[in-house]
Amino acid sequence: MRRIHLAASQFSQRGVAAVEFAIIAVILFTLLFGIMEFGRVLFMMNATTEATRLGARLAVVCDQNDTVITTKMVNLAGFLNPGNINVTYSPGGCDPISCRYVTVSVTGLTVQSLVPLIPINFQMPGFSTTLPRESMSSLNNPVCT
């Protein structure tokens, strides 16, 4: 009788490890995907900051129009939209040659989550870089090409 009781006890424990793994795996994979998404959003924030720096640098050093600057920013950070990029020269009413400051900003950027079955959109903060106008020549300047 004792053997039958032990065998029944062992039989009732079959599959418990699989159930425990399933419960822990859900938590583990949720945490893993969350960490990966957070890292991706931080990467996109850093790339957007670098793109605004590049755009401001091109605007103050090179004699290029806003379209060229926007194109180079989109090439650096492919997720940017030209509609989200704004190049402003100050004081108001000046042209790109006579202005004292240039501000390049990115606003209205939304990042969509890549986690399946969880449609989350992250609204990114506005990014802005302001630099004083420089009197450097854009002729044969590697930054301008």
C-alpha cells in the first residue's frame, strides 16, 4: 500500500515545474521587453538630441537652406519627420546671413511601442539647440558637405 501511495503522490506533482515556469516566464519576459523598450526610447532621445546639434551646427556654419539641414537631420536619425523639425533665425525678420542666433528644434515626436499586443505611444519631449551665428567659411568645410 505504501508504494501505491508514494506513486500517487509523485504522479500528482507532474507538471508543477512547467506551471511554475509559465508563471515566472510571463513576468520575466514582460520585464525583459520593458527594459528593451526603455533602452530604445532612450536611444531615440539621444539620437534626436544629436540631430538637433547637427542641424544647429550646419545652420550657423554653412550657407545652406532649411531643406538641406532637415534632410541631413533625417539622414542622421531616420525616425525623424521633416514636419517635426523647425529652424528659426533670431532676431526675427533677419535672413540666414545677418542673424545672430539659430535655433533648431524637434517637437511633436511620438514613438510607438514594438511590444506585440500592447499598443503604447510615447510622446517625446521637445528638443532644441541654440547656437550663435559664426563667421566661418563654408567653402571646403567638411561639415557642410
